[in-house]
Amino acid sequence: MGAWLTDGAIDVAGLLAAVAADGNGGTVVFLGTVRRSAEDGDVEAIEYSAYREMAEPELERIVAEALAQWPGARIVLRHRLGVVPTGEASLVIAASAPHRADAYAASRFVIEETKRRAPIWKKERLASGRARWVEGRPAGGER
Amino acid sequence: MPEMHIRVRLFASYAEAAGADEMTVALPAGATAADCLAAVRAAPWAGRVPPAPALAVNRRYAKGDVVLRDGDEVAVIPPVAGG
């Protein structure tokens, strides 16, 4: 598995270290976590699956686009696959930039494009024992 | 007319409906990604695949008019829900 997807818990401190730079005065960390509430019951976990061979290069392209748009930024992203229990992070983005506005903007760009373009799907496992695919949005659709 | 063999990848609810995460589709030379999609949608399980889902050819998003070559990999991409 490449650098962008992981089957285990995400090492936030490791990602922070990866974007540290003396010239960068602002660092933003975004965590997407599995939340309990859903339309039809409490969520115990979400099972993430992906088109791995495409998700890796697609995430790499998204980060490359952000780096081109915000020069001087450093950005890393990890998306977890497999079963992620409620409360744990399914995605972490760390972004640093010379100034905070760019760090926030780059982080926001990466999460929005990831949700729009990454070929990743999720199935909720409910407390009732049922499981259901979460209806996503058409890939590559409107921003 | 020579025949091409296209590897079709299926995911999430589509794979579950198909009972498989890939299939092979035989198409005539010159066929497009849309032709491949039509072949997939003709399968008995494919009722939940919409008329115009996102497609990827060789692991990049592609439009239906892309002309395929023998051995290409086409993915029918269900609505995505990463993050």
C-alpha cells in the first residue's frame, strides 16, 4: 500500500512532523472522524473501501494541485480503509504554509477535493446489527 | 471485426449487487467507455447502476466517448463517500 492509504490507525504526530518547516508559520490539522449519529440509528463503525490503484494517484494529484496553488505549503494526507470505529479518525490532513490563511485554504481544498474525487466508499455498521452503504455523491461532480 | 477484452472493475454497492468485484467484457474494436458501460448495464444485477455513472479508464476519470483498447481497465464508479 502506498503513502496515502492505510489499514491501521493514523499517526497524527507523524504527519505533523512531515509538514514541519522553519519557513512555515501556520500549520492546520484536519481530522475526519466517524460520528455516531446517522439517519437510521447509532453507528458503531464505518467500513471504508476503495479502488486502491486509482485512489492513491488521485489523492496524489489533489495534493499536487494544492501545492501548485499555494507555493511554500507542505501537505500530507492519510485515508484509513477497513473498519474504523466511532470516534476514530478516518482521514487526517496536515498542511503548513508560511502564513495561516494559506494553510487553512490548502487544507480546505484537499478535503473538499478528496470528498469529491477519491474513489472511496463507506458502509455504516449500525448498533442494530444492520449495515448500509452510505449514499455518496457522483464522483467528480459539482464543487 | 477483432474483439477486445476489457477488464471491468466494480466497487461498493455495485460489487455487492454483482456478487463480484470484476468482470470481463468483450467488445468490438473501436468501442468506447460508454459501449462498455452499456454492456455492464445489460447484466441482470445491474438495475442499480444509473445511466450515466462516473467512469474511469485505466485508473483516471474519463468520459464515455473515450475509445478503448484491448486490455484496458474500465471502472464503474458508484457515488463516492470518502473522507
